[in-house]
Amino acid sequence: MSCHIILLILLLSSISPPLVETVESCQNYQLLNDESRSNVVSTQGILKSDDRLDNRWYRFNGGNNSQIIQTTCIKAYSKCGTLSPGWMNGRHPTVSDGIVTRTVCFYFFGACCYYKITIQVQNCGSYHLYRLPSTSYLPLRGRYCTQRDICRSYQSLDDASRSSSAPIQTTFQSDERLDNKWYRFNGGNHSQMIARTCINSSGKCGALLTGWMPPNHFAADDQIADKTVCFYFNGNCCHDKVSIQVKNCGTYFIYRLPSTLPLFQARYCTSALDYCELNPCYNNGACSNEGNGYKCKCTAYFTGKNCEKDVDECLSNPCQYGTCTNVYGNYKCACIPGTTGRNCQIESSIFIHVDINECSNNNGGCNHICHNTVTSYYCSCNDYGELDVDNHTCIDPCLIQKAHFNNTLKASSSLANYSHIFQCQSFANDSNQPTWYISNYQDDCISLFKWINVTQQLGKLIKRLYYANRRRLYR
């Protein structure tokens, strides 16, 4: 390989196309249905790449083995239908994480991350979305590989008799037929997770050796947690034990359970779902179980059922002498000179209670009325005027062919500013006839319709929209 080619690969190995940071709807995506990109599919025939992707949101949906992006290195050229298989370095986000940035590495020439590219990921609850740029930026035009999503690929254990609250049985059962696959307990309200306390009675759960696991053992960020199940027998809560794996799937747990064949008549016991062990409350919210559900007590900076929504603290104007900026889980004050403190409330010795009055200089540039405020000012108009788009000039909406509509009108409450429009000059001299008004044809049509729709909601007499002589007439 020539020096020029090596240099080109090294330069391109860190190139990432620009990513758009805007929040996307979980309904706005394209499907990638090709099951050949799965990590269990051997490459045959023509090699494929993702050079046609164009930095949109995508969802993998190529069957049970192609549901989420691969998260471990694939050390082979013969997988995923490509010469250079790509895998994501890092965990998948939770719902509350929002959109996160991750690195995808591409295997080549014995190196797991021979070159890389940047993507975005978001958790939509029951599936994940990925903003994937084209791999044409990369020398070998690799392909994003996929794997099974174990939270959607499990077997159900539906027998309610394994519940710790079920009656004691004299005929014992065991879990010797389990074979280290992923299972979900789904035997009714009292059989949805492994029991969290010692079941100190043989015959409970329909077993001689009753299996349980200590509580508070599921971390919110655990992808897969290694845990131990103890089995009670003859007065010993941990007479025997086995190693298992656990995953928190958001609204339920799944377990990788080995066979209990080495033990005699041993069985995994279950209990009702403890919602708080699922860690449903984000951002340090406190969880409490309530009936068949839970409740989150949020800190002052968050709200929502799961404390997932950020509170805009700036709405309460906390900065006494400064400008407030809302940040996730907090706010910041930019203080004016001479003040300090969390809320710019502390006045230093150099602080002078003298505000520059912008209105004293040419009325602040205001056409009618200038209002001075701390560190700023604003303009308003008298009873017959209305602010133009420059927020300084006042116009008279009652002048024929000069009717003006505020392009920022969004809510019904804003209509109070337009009450004087109904006093405008009428085209009809007969007071029993409808009163007509005129608007310039070049006015923003969308804004005009907004104004009319809001007015209709308030019961005003605006019925039709007419077009005549390149002007809109309405009543």
C-alpha cells in the first residue's frame, strides 16, 4: 500500500459529516428491513455498504436478529453483508436521555476501530432510532451492523404457582428445563419478577429449594447486570446459589436463567412487580409504590410523571439584576456589572442604582410611547395606533388599505390588542349592512387567517374572506 493511500485512510478515519441537532419525532423515520446486516448472518455474494443513507432517522426492523445497532466489535469480514462491519461504542440511551451522540467504529485489518463515524441515537420506548450518515465518507464504505434486542426477544414463564404468595404445594417442580436463555416472568400480578426476600419454607413456589434475589439490585443504566440467586433449604437462605443475568427493560425485567438441574427440585420464585425497582423516576426523582403503579416526587427543577421534563425556571424571573438562561435541570443568571450572587441579588460597593434611561434619547426611537426598564426599554402606541414589525413605528390600522396584522399573533388573549380595529372606517354607509375592512394583498396570508380564526372563536362577526381588486376584504 502506498504512502498516499495510507495517509488518505488516516485522514478519513476521523471524518464525520455534520449532524443536525434538532429534536425529532419518534414517528418520523425510515425502516431498514434488510436482515442481512445482522451479526449472525454470514456475508455471501455481493458486499454491501450504507453509502446511500443520508443522515436521516432510521429504525432497524430486519427480523428478530436485526433490531438495534451492534454494540460489540465484530472481528470478522464475513458478517453483516460487508467487508467492514460497524458497531456502536457506548450504551443505548434511556428515554430521558433524549438524543445522544455516539461513535460507530468499523472493523478492518484486525482493528476494531480502524476508522469511525459519529451518529445520533434516541430511545423511543419500545424501539430505538438512529440518525445515520452515509458511509461514503469512509475509505471502505462500511455498513452498520445489527443485533437482537433482547427486551423484545424472550420467552415467557407464565406459571402463577411459582409466586411466593401461592399456597404451599406438596408436589415439587424444578427449573431444570431452562437453558440459559432470556426469560420474563408473566404469571399474573403476583409473578412478575424474581422474589426479593428469602422464601424460608420448602413447598413454597412449588419447589423444595426456593430461589430468591436480594432487593435494590437493578441500576437504571445497567445494560446487563450479573447477579446471584440464592436457594433456601433446611433453614439456610443461601444453601445453594447460581449466577444469572438481569436487564431492566423499562416496564419489566428479563432474566438469563440457567438450568437448576445440578440442584434437586430447585425453582426460581417470583413476586409482584416492584415498580420502583425499575427506576422509573429520572433526574433524582423519589419513587414510591402506589397500588398497581408508582408515583415520582420530582426535584424543583423537573416535572412530569417520571420527572423527565425540564422546568423553565426563567419564567419566574429569578435574576434580580441580570438576564436568565434556562439550562437542563437548572438556570443561570448573567449579572449586570456591580452585582453578583446566584440571582444577581447582591450589590457590590461599586453598584450604583442609576439605570440608563434609553427613552431620554430621542424617545428611544419610539414613534409614540417609550417605557424605560432596568437595562432595557420597549415601545407602545396610543389608543389608535399599533406597533409595526420594527417594534418602534406605530401605524393606524383604521386607514383604508393600511390595515396591519401582527405576524406573531398566536393566542386568543392577544386579540385584546386589536379591539380598536372594529372602530375602523366602514365601506357601507348603511349601519344595518355588514361592516367591511380591507387589507393589503401583499400582507402575510397565514397571519391573516390566524387573525380571522382566533376572532371567530371569540364570537366576532367575521364570516367570509373575499378577494377583489388584488385586495382581501373581510367582515
